[in-house]
Amino acid sequence: MNATPRRLPRMCSQWSPGASSALMSIAGAALSGCRPGPDVTVAGSYFPSWMLALVIGVLGTTLFWQLFTRIGIDPYLGPRPLVYAGLILIITLTLWLGVFRG
């Protein structure tokens, strides 16, 4: 029997560190995407579209709260914080995905 240990194959690349980092930079630039995030211009400043959708969702939920109180169904709603938080989410996500194409 031969007592010399077998050599395992090298798993790391044979490239130099400079070539490896250059390849990673090129791959990162190519895979980063072509389109910037959806922004909305408000008074000359750019805001993410989800932020505007959230503000509209909170305002819309306030209007629904007033409507529910006026027609008398607000006391019969389940746990109110859960109902109104869900309403904020529904309005916000519908706006963000439907209108702003988030």
C-alpha cells in the first residue's frame, strides 16, 4: 500500500485577484437593472411612489372612517384597529401597484 495522501482538486479559481474583481464589477453593472425606481415629483422633490401611495391610503382610510361613522356601521366593525389598518394596506397597495406600477 502506498501511504502518500491523495491531492484534492483546487476549488478556487486560478484567476488573479484583479481579474476576479473586474469580472465581478462588470457582472454587477450588467445585472443591476435598466430602470430606476418609480419616483413621483412633489413640489420639485422626488419621492418614492410607495410613500405617496401610503399618504393617500391614510387619507382615504380617514374618509372611509367618516363615511362609516356617518352611515352608522362603525360600531359594528370587528376590531377597529385591524379593520382600519387593513383598509390602509388595501388602498396603499392598490394605488402603488395599479397606478404607480410599483
